[in-house]
Amino acid sequence: MKALFLIITLGLLAALEAQDPLSFPLETQDITGTWYVNAIVADNDLPKERRPRKVSPVTVTALDGGDLEIMFTFLKQGQCHEKREVMRPTEEPGKYITNEGRKHVYIFELPVEDHYVFYCEAQRHGKRFRAGKLLGRNPDVNQEALDAFKKFTQREGLPQEDIFTPALMGAPSLHSSPGAAPPGPSVV
């Protein structure tokens, strides 16, 4: 009986190890602090001219009850605006809701240290909207993390050709993608 239990347990462990590491959402990792947007992708419903060319770091703060506050700054008509969103956890690990339940945000840890994907699903003007952001603790893009992000977005059916790397606000725009659009609203 012990041998059978051991075989079943080892088989389950092997199956779990073979799983794609991106298929497991955030559970207990500490994601508070400052994060840098290394890449963004949105489905075809977000016009290129509305995609942000420059982004600010994102600050994540843990609140009571498991809520997370996300704070970032964006440019609109040449003016900086600070935005704060409170994300409330759901029963599903790594899944949060915001905007009175109209937006769902999933936080996935990547296999590359200090890198996460914030994946958003929402309804805008009656249309489904999906976007993903690759966030890292460092403003420099890590190629291994970017490759993992591309794999994630491919699995979610987001257009690979629309992945872009925005410049950091206040920094020279040498790192922004060619043909990037003027600043627009944030996608997280």
C-alpha cells in the first residue's frame, strides 16, 4: 500500500513539474513595491494611436483584506495624471476585480525572477478588451522574461505583432518601439 501511495505521489509531482509555469497564477508572492512596465500588448480593439508611448513605474500597495492598490501616472493632453485603482481578490488565486467588477485582472508570476504578467479582461463600449503588461523590478527589459511574456500572450490569443516596449516617463525615448503612438490611457 505504501508503495502504491509513493508511486501515485511521485506521478502527481512529475505531472505538476511538467506543467507550463505560466499556467499557475499568483498565490502568496509579495508583489508590493515599485514595478516597471517592460512590455505591453492589447487585443485589436485598442487603436494604435491610443497606446501609451511612455509609462510611469507602477506602485503596488497591499491593503486590508487582501486588496491591492495600483498607482501609476499617465499623460493625457500633455498633462500628468495620477491614477489609483483598488483591486479586490476573488476566490481564484491571482484573480482580482476592479471598477465594480467590470474589469478582471490576473497576476501571473513568470519563471524569470522578479517578473510578473498583469493580464486584464474588461468590457469597453460593449466590446471585450484584453491587455497584458510585463512588469519587472528593473526598468531594463530582460530578454528571457520578454520571451516568457510572448509565450503567455500567444497562449491567450493576443496578437504577437502588437507587443511593444514603452519608454519610461522622464527618460529618453530611446527604448520605445518604432512607430509608437502618442501617450494614451493606461491598459491596467
